[in-house]
Amino acid sequence: MTQPSGQKPQEGFGAPYDPPPGTPSAPAHGYGYPSAPGQTPGPYGQQPGPYGQPAQGGYGFPPQLPTVTAPGGPAGPGGGGRFKGRTGVVVGAVLALVLIAGGGTWFALSGDDGRKPAAGGASDPSPSAEQADDKGDGASDAKLAAQLDARREPGEAKVRWLQSLGADLPGRAMGVYGPWQAGDIVAKAMYRTVSGYSMADGKQRWSLRMPDDICAAPTRPTEDGKIVVVVEAKESDNGTDCTVLQMIDLRTGKPGWKKTLEKAAVAETEKRVVMAANGDTVTYSRPGHVHTYRVGDGQELFGTQPRECRSYAFLSGARMLAVADCPGGNTVQEFDPGSGKKKWEYAVEKDWFIDQVHSVSPLVVSVQKGDQWRLLALRDNGTLRSHIELGTRDVDLGFADYEVRCGGYLVVTRNRDDCAGVAADSDTFYVSTKRKHVEFDVDNRIVAFDLNTGEQKWTADAPPGRRMEPLRMEDGNLLLYMAATKTQGGGIATLPPTGGTPRTLLTHPASAATIEADMIAAEVVYEDGRSLLTRPLVGTAEDDDVEADMKTMIAFGE
């Protein structure tokens, strides 16, 4: 089924757009049309889509509960082995549940983000760049890394470097966008700063201050190392809206074009912005409002037309894919990034809604209906390949047999393409089970599903007392992260596509196990025999000194 019954075909999300005379920073025209006062919303307003309802947590952790707001305004809805964005809201009531979980990420956090107190008003209206070698007390971090490395046992990886937050943040937890890799730079964005760091030694190479809070960014940068972040703009009623786009060259930290969008005539619950990068294009989207730009010069490529389907999230990657809410329900769509014309559309079954996309190639979509959880494997032409039944979850507590981390345990993101704990190759989908305790000898296992049939192919147990999760595919094998305990360092392992026993590639030293295990809800990246772990949420300690000493990134390997 490629289209809901009775739905009119949609030719694309807009006609080519002719920009007005002037510079690339000229205000762009908004997408869609506001409803007339008192007008009744269309049928898509009644669908159980991701907007207009409380944000759901990723599977394996509870949905949104009483929260502490991270930068970026109102909270919004959120495979392995990639650089992922992390921002949103802190799920306060889930803290006790997640303190047992280890994890890791590929981004750097230090320097101007707050080696100085971050409280205060907005800076100049334009971003300001600063070149830097290192900020804050980098000498203390280097000394600690050397001490930990001196205590490692034979066969354990070297502690290459680590970084502390070194900041007194302005009274709230901070979510992090990124990390993004560009050449030998790894970059991230937090609060009002975008910073780039050397992957070799962790030193800050540049820092770019934004005029206000950063509120959205793509999961991935462009192939030539550029990113477009979105910054809040002050409104006349003293509120804010996420409408200022700023392009940045991640290799140099130099700001490029800037655009300010017209204020959207949408409800507060629909102000969530989703960003995606596809080739040399970047797409800004929220319900009923979509803008696509050429990253190189900021020219808007596609205009808009009124339509029944409202695309609420585009996905980063080689293909321009989107999820939309239509009168008949949720759909997955693919567009031509050069023309904006729709190639195909797949409508999910009635009353099911799309919550995440776990893989773009092959295309694997996560959907739910009440407490039911299912994956849809789609072919490149948008037809159904198979569906994988993953059981049920408690709509209040989020318990499920499988554990997928979308936005981290504590953070719910807006982007729909940033889940960790999953991976896929051409014919198999890999996911980890929930951690087990007491009644089982192993913490969890990896489960492989056949994308052609939807059936389970095999399972592989984690070593006793350990937890592991998929990162990505490498050379035909599945890369895994083995989480640290308080006494054992984590590590990187691999499984063949036929299953079996995990084979260790890199063992993190036990001397750094406490630091690694404390990096709650972080991610892990492994490349060329080196691993980097980073936490995606910072600034939650009540004591300023404890907060400043929080370890945000640690790198292992030769």
C-alpha cells in the first residue's frame, strides 16, 4: 500500500522558489498557511501523530514525565554508529532508573561552552568566532589522563585524553547537539556556543558564540563538513521562536550565510523544529512548515503549496526522506532533493504512528499503536518488505523487551534519525534486549532479525555481568559497545553477521572504569582502533564545583 484510500496524490512539497533580490540573509518566506480564526483543524489534527501530544520516550525508557527544560524551547518528540544530536528535555522522574546504565558518544565538550560562567543575556546579534588552543584547566585533565594511563594493565587501551565541563551553567541541565565530524575536527553545539576540537588531542580549535539559545540542528553535517544550526529569535511578546538559521564551516569555525524566517503561525506545541542534511541541502521542518536550502550559499530551493499532508520531520542521509501526518494517518515519503518532487509515499496502517526511523539504507521505520511496537522494513521504492513485531511496552513506564536509546535516557530530541542501540545491514536488523538482573546470568543479548521475513535469525549473549549494544556495521561485521561497570572498563567488540560469541577489539582500562560508567546515557564511536565517549547532557549537579569537574569526554586507543 503506497497511499491511503481517498487521499489525493501529492506531487511534491513545493515549486522552485525564486528568492527576492538581495543577500542570502534576506528573510525567507514561510511554508504553509495559517488556519483562519475559529477554523476546525483538518483530519490530520486528530491523528495520534508525534506533535500535539506529550513526547514519548524511546523504547526501553519511560515517556516524558515532569521535566527540566534544556535549551531550545518547548519539548518535542525525538542505527547505531553515527554522530547524533542530543537535546531536548530532561526526564526527571527517570533518573533513578537510568543511573545503572552506562553508555557513550562522539563529541567534545569543553572550552568556551563554559570554562567561564554561562549565565547572562544574549551576546551581539551576529555570531562571533574565536580561535583557541585550549580553554580552562586543560592541564588538570591532561594530568588525570596521564595518571589513569599509568595504571592500565597489559592489553588495556591507552587513555588518550579526557575533558571536564569546567563550567557553571545557568541553572538548568544542558542538552548537546552533535557531535559532528569534519576532517580532523569534531564539533558540538550547546546553549549559545558551537565549538570544534581536535580529535587527536581534544584541544579546542575554535569557538563560535551565537546571539541566543541554539534550538535545532541536523543529526549529521554535510559531506563537506558544514552544519546549519537554528537559533532562537526574540518575539514582541517577550517569547521566543526557533527561526534564525546560521551556516557554519565545521573545519574552520567560520560562520557563513544567515537567514531569519518569518514567525510561524502555529501553536506552541508545534514550534518544535526538525533539521536534516541531504547532500548539499538542509531542510528545516515543523508541522506544516518546510524550507529547503542549498547549504553552500543559502539559496532556498523549494517553495511551498498548501497540501493535506504535513511533513513534520525530514531525515539526514543520502536520501531525502520524510515522515508526514495526512488525513488518513502517518506516511513515509521520499523526495528528489534536486526538485522537491515526491518519488513515493508509504502509508502506515490506521491508528499506527511513526515515532523513529532506525535506518535509512536499508529503510527501517519504527511505529507504534498504543502499547504495541513494530518495525517496518521498506524497499527502496517504498513498498513493504516485512514487518518485525517487537512486542508491547507500558505506555506509562516504557518497559519493553528491547532497548533503543533515542535521544539518550534523559533527553528527548526532535530529530527522528538519531537513535542508538540499533544497526542494520542489507538483510538484517540488530537490536539489544533490556538489561536483566538477578534471574539471569547475562545482562542482555543482541537479537538479529531478517529484514526479508521479519523473523528472528539468532541471539548472542553478552558476557556475564556486562551489557552490550550495537554501534554500526564495519567490514560486514556488527560493532558493539561493551558498557563499563564500576570496576571493569568498557570496550569495543564485534560479531559476525551469523552471530556467535563477541570478539573484543579494544579493552578500556579498569583505571578509568568509574569515569566511564558515570557517563550516563552517552554514546560511543569507534574508528581506526580508537574510541571516544561523551555524555549528551551536562550541568545537573547542585554543587558548582562538582558540576565543573563533571567528565564530559574521554578517548581511548593508541
